[in-house]
Amino acid sequence: MVYQTTYHGMSQIMHHHGCRAHMRDRNKLTGLEERFDLVVDSNDVILEKVGILLDDAAGVNRSQQPVMPAGFQPPKIVVSSWNRKGGDSGSGRSSETFRLLQAKNVTRPQLKFREKVDNSNTPFTPKIFVKPNAIKPLPSYFTNKHIRKERPEDLDVPAALADFIHQQRTQEHVEDMFAHPYQYELDHLALPENLLSKPEPQMYKPLAETKCSFIDNLEDLVAVNEKLAKTSEFAVDLEHHSYRSFLGITCLMQISTRDEDFIIDTLELRSELYILNEAFTDPTIVKVFHGADSDIEWLQKDLGLYIVNMFDTHQASRTLNLGRHSLDHLLKLFCNVDSDKRYQLADWRIRPLPDEMFQYARADTHYLLYVYDRLRVDLWEVGNGQPALLQMVWHKSKDISLKKYMKPLFTEDSYMDLLRKQKKAFNTQQLTAFRLLYGWRDKLARQEDESTGYVLPNHMMIKISDILPKEPQGIIACCNPVPPLVRQQVNELHILVQQAREMPLLKAEIVADKKKTLTPIKKPEIPLFGPHDTSRVSESDIPSFTPDKLSTKKGAFFSEEEQGEEVDMHKMMGLVVSAKITLFEEDTVKDPGHLTVAQQKACRVVESFQNPFRMYLPSNDIHISKNAKFDPSTKIYEISNRWKLQSVEQQQKEVEAKKKAKEEAKAVAEERKKAKQSYQESLQNVATVRQQASEPIKPGGKKRERVASETGESTPKPNKKLMKAAVKNNEDSTTPLVFKPYDYSQSDFKVFAGAKGNDGKQFDPDRQGHEPRKKKNAKAQKSNACAGNRSMSFFGGKSERGVRRNWPKR
């Protein structure tokens, strides 16, 4: 009996942990071994689960398990000092923590959308194609939206011509494409008197007594639209997700009336929510938002909804100068309700929606209508019973309603905006890497429909650009944790970094180029600074304008038009001119017949003005009446004519001086030409040296007379040897020239003998005491020849003091 009970309990424990508890083999021989194996396997599974649970409790295991797989798992509580919410000390309630809800296995809702998400690098065009409550009809560009997408011109014409036709059609509606569809209705919105008067606050119903419906089908949505059309006001709020989408997704819409709350699934009804424009654009129904700056853009981008007659409680709070302007502060102030912001960072794509998140979304709009009433009462009382503050809030809310969604567009200089915010000084290689990474991230995020923060966060991109890793592992090391797309495309990132490293290394400073002006540079250390105060500015900060750099123009009493001179605009580009007040300039008066009544009145007002700064203007800006210039009886006419005559005389003098200079230069040139011609003519009759040498000398003839040298030539000094040879030639000139061989017997061969003279025993400093033996090496002989550094030896002998010796020169 005890054995059966024990066996049954072990089987239940093994079955509970997912282990096999029954034997397949009933053999008595092998049955015992099989039972033992079952127990060992079960113990291993149980102990492994115990170890995992202990690691989770100790914080050792950091497994990437989904926090909320399908909405049923309780949310994970992240305990830390930054997200702890302190409770009231008197209530005795323990402190709470914010809950970070995220679902890593949620199916991407973008895959279910009927219309594909447009992440292209083109401007955003409104999705509206039906305009309810319209005063001005919707342009044909939006009404024919479905026909325009089909492009009927593609059926009958070539592709190139079809593209041209489509381009021309779109250019016709460029203004309509980017205009606000309800611009005219909002500009002509007239508020009724009850909205500008003091209201009676209507108390909200408790949450338990208020019906709340979750809308996820078209039939319920139509019913909600009919209910909203019968109300006078309702509150609206949105829940948005932007981490796993490039442009972001509106995931949830909360609408509350005085009697009922609605939670609309905008992911499921994304293509059908345009029908709510009937209530959202009705000018007789007030739509209450809190901080609608982003909500207005999200409604246009995802749902094609627009708001007419909106009241923003955030703008009312700012007008009243309340301490804080958040919704939880207003709920605490007017409703004494502590809003639960633990799910503010939750992933609103989770379906089915957990009950905690459902109640959180409902509370955002349930109390908003009562807050709207209380704010209007306070605005009326603060305004001393006047609707001025109320009108101000309505006007600000209307301006927010006129906002248009602008899609983020990528340009070549988009990365500079992010770089300026980071205040990083990169060199050319780092800047090139940052630019390439920024372009790669934007392109990949648009393709995969992921946010840029999910693809590659900013701080990781800056770190990679700063370090410039040489290996792919270095890129992985710069990212902690490593984004999935970075791990997949690390080789492509490595190629981009290598391209940046090949750039020439230069220091680059990211400084906005500003035009140089006369205003001195502003220094932050000077508390009292005026833009034209140069008393506290050093001379180096004030730009210098020297005559070499800038050309100046002389002041003229009359305009250049009256002088009849043409002004070269290229030369006038760099002129330094004095400051000129253009308010009182005499503009050309148009034909009064083409001016409107208002323009004629404005002209008369301007003509009645007199320039109060006339006494401070320089001479070239003196105010002169046009009639006085042409009246011969006035002094100005006389001065004008005299000045013109003087200018004409001066011009004539300059012309005459130029003519005289040209004539003198011409005369000098002619004289030089004549001298050159005469010199060439004198050289024609003179025979050259070769011609004279080639002429034979006739016997008995006279010797050629030498041509007198020209003036300016210097005659060389006569050489005695040449003169002797010339005398011999003259003596022998009479005899005929006969060849005779040279008689070497008459030569003095002692010159070539190299014999030495008798050695004198007297002291001769030129001679060495011991003549060194001659060496075959030329270098040794050359070194011995230079005996200046050696000591001289003296030998005995007679000294002749009267004899002059050739002492060696140093």
C-alpha cells in the first residue's frame, strides 16, 4: 500500500514537470532499469528548473525572454531609484514603481495595413478624400485620389509620355497637395456666446458607473460616430508607438463623453477611421485635448482626421500660469485623482490589450471634460468677467489645429543638424564616417520601417565615428547592447568606416559661416553689451578696412544720372558707403489711376513726412528738390551749371594732356627709328674681316688702309712681340713668300732640359733641407708640395743679407 502511494505521488510530480511517468516496457528484467532512468531524468529536469529560478531571483540570468508574450503574462517590474514613485507619508501606502511593458514577439501591425506605409523621401500628402462639414469644397486632387493612383494615361500612351502627363497633372495641384484641407473653415470659425461665457461645471461620473466600450470593428465605429454627432463636446487622446516604426504608429484612441467612454483600436480600424471626420470637423462640437501638438499631426498622418473647434487644456493651464501644466497635475488639482503613469512607456501594439493598460488609457479622457469646465471658469474669473483670456486660449488652440504634418526628409546636410546638437569637433575622416553612417541608417530605417534609434542609436553612431574601428569586431565593441541590424550588416558598416579612413586627415571645425559685418563680436563675459558699443572691444575684434582692400568712391553733390556718366556695377560691388535712411527717399510715383484708395492715402501720408535726420546726413545725401534743380532763378541751378562746366573743363584738360603725351612719345620713336636707319646705311659700305682676309695683296701694291674704328670703341694696348713680328713681316713683304723649314739649331734647349743651377750654400728658404724621395703616388707628392705646416731646418753657410729672397707667401 505504501509503495503504491509513493509510486503514484512520484508519477504526478513527474507529469507536472513534463516528464514521462509511465513505463513502456513491462518486462521484469528491464523494467527496474527503465524506472531508474525515469527517476534520474526527472530529477535532472526539476533541478535545472530550480537553478534557473534561483538565477532569476538573484539577477544572474539575463535571458532575453519576452516580458509579455501575448498580453496574459503580468508586467515586469523594474525596480530602481529613478522610477520609484513615492507615496504619501500619512497614507502609509508603499512606494510604487513604473512598469516598462514591451512585447518582443508582437506581430508587426504594419503588415496588416491595407495601405502600405509610405517611408519614401518625398513630402507628405494628406490622406483625406471626403470633406464633411465643408464650407469650401475639397480640391479635385483629393476627390479623384483613387483614379489618380490608377493613372489611366498609362493605358493608351507610351510610358515616357504617361510619366510626363502624370507630372503635369500633379504640378497643377501643387498648392492643393500641401495645403490644409480645413484652412478656410478654421479661418472663418465663429465661436458661440456660450463658449465665451462663464460655464457651470458638470461633475464627472465615477469610473465604476460609466460604461466603457472597446471598438475594433466597423459597425461599432459607425455607432460611436452617431453618438458623437449628438453631443456638444467630447474629449480625445491618443497612444502612439515610435520605436519599431520609422514614422510612428497611432495604436489607440480614447474618446470620452459626459456619459460614456470609448477605446478605439486604431491598428484594426486604420482605414475606416476617416468617418469620424463628421464629428471631428463639426464646428458646433467642442473637441477637448491636452497637449494636442503631436496628436494633431498623428491624426493627419495615420488616420486622415482633422479637428475644427478644439480646446487645448494645456494652453489654458499656461495662460493661467499654473505651477505645472501636465495632465496628472490638472487631475490632482481639480479632481483630486492620482493618475497612474506606470504604463506611460508601455508598448501599445500589444493585443489583446491588458486590463491595466485599458484602465490607464481610459483615465486619460474620463476626467478631461470636467477639467475643461473648471479651466474655463478660472479663465473667466482671472479675466475679471471678460472673455479676453478665453478668446486667447481658443485662438491658440485654433493655431494648433492648423498645424500640418511634415514628413522627415533626408538631405545631404541632414547629418549636420544632429552633429551641431552633439557639439562634437570631428576631423575630416570622422566627419566623413558620421555622414556615411547617417545616410546608411536613414536608408535602412526607411526600408525596414524601423526607427533610427532602433537601427543605430545616436550615441553609438557618434562613438563609431569618433573611434573609427579598423576591424568589424571594433564596431560591435562600440555598441552595447548591439542592435540587431548592426550585427547583421556589420560588414557593410566596416566598408563605410574604411572609406572614411581613406580620406585625407585634416582638422575640421563645425562652425556656421557668418558674414563679416561692422558690428563688433559679442563677448559673453561682458554683461552690458551693445552691438555698436566699441568702448569695451579690442581693436583686433573690429574689422579694418584699408584703402588697399576696399575701393572708395568720392562723394558727389549730384547723382550720376545727371552727369551723363555710366556706372560700372562690378566696380561698385566693394564700395564703402555711408548709412542711408530709405524711409524718406523719393520713390518714383506710379500712375495715380492704377493705385487703390488705400495706396493713394498712404502716398499722401508719406509725402507729408519730413526727414528728421536731414541735418545729420552727409553731403552726398543732401535733400534737394527736383524742381529747384531745373529752375534758372535758383541758386542750386547756378551751382549745378557751374559744377558741370568745371567738370567739363577738367575733362578737356585731361584729354589735351593725354594728346600731348602721345605726340611726344611718337616724336621720340621717330628719332630712334631714323638713327637706326642711318647706322644700318653706314655699315653697308664697310667690308667685314673675312672679306678683307680673302682679298689677295697685289705685289707692289699699297697696303690696305685700316678702317678707322667707330667712336666708342676702345683700342687695346700694343704688344711688343706682336709689333716685332709686324716689323719683320713688313721687311719681308717685298720678297716673295717661300716655304722654309724651321731651324731647330737656333733654339734654346735649356728651357726644355730642366737642368738645375748651381746649388748655393747660402740659406734659401724655398729649398728643403732633406728633399724627400719621389713617390709614385700622386697624392703623396701633392701632400709633400704643401709644406706650410712643417718646420724648416737651417744649414750652415754664408748669409747674404743684401740679397732679396722670394719668401713664401702665406
